[in-house]
Amino acid sequence: MMDVHVAADAPFRKHVALVRTVARRAARMLFAGDAQVAIRLMDDEEIRELNTAFRKKSEPTDVLSFEGEGPYVGDVALCVTVAERQALELGHSLATELAVLTVHALVHLCGLDHERSAQEARLQAEIEMGVLDVLGVPVDAALSRRGL
């Protein structure tokens, strides 16, 4: 069984159900057996603090993933305010951007990292697009995020 916990402060609670649904459906495709993941929806300042602490980059980012162990596959920090700006810039809905970022984060929790090599980036992108396609999320949204 897939257990997804999504937390958010008041301004972002309206996105919890969407992110939870996408995460549960995507996780069933990506993880075998019982799996658990925690997702926190946040603003620029909160994710900037995490990005500074863990990646030494003092700027907001769209999503961070932290791998767990065993059935607890990990934590995801998803910045709604960055997602809003990216959705506007890329010309698609916030719901689409949140879905793309959620799937991207979960694929990271599978151990893939597009920053390690071009080959791994291609593999990660292929898996993400396959999951998004099954979920009915426009794959062109994921492609546009990658400049493809």
C-alpha cells in the first residue's frame, strides 16, 4: 500500500489533494510493495533555507527530494510559489506544474539524478514522461521544463 502524507500551511492547503493524488498514483508505478513518502508544500523562503542547508545554494528552487530507507522512500519539499512562476512562464496550469514536479521528485527518490550524467538525465526524463503520460498530464509540460 502506498502511504503519502502531504502537509501545507494555509495558503497552499488547496493544492494538497492534487499533489497527494498525483503522488499516490505515480508511486504505485515507481515503487514496489509498501511505500511511504512525505511531501511538504512551501514558499520561497522555506525552500531557500533547505536549499542553502543541503545544497549550499542560497536561492529558492522548485523541488527537493531526500531519500529515505526501506518502506519510507523519502521526503519531498515542493515550492508552490516557484511552481506558480514556472507555470506562468511555461504557459501551462499550476496543476500541471505541480504534477510534473511531484513526479520529478518521486523519480529522484528512486535513486536517479539528472545532475550526475547526461545518460542518467535521459533515463530520468523518459521515466517521468512515461508516468506523466499514464497520469494524463501533458508530457509537453515536462519537455518544456527541460527546454526540449
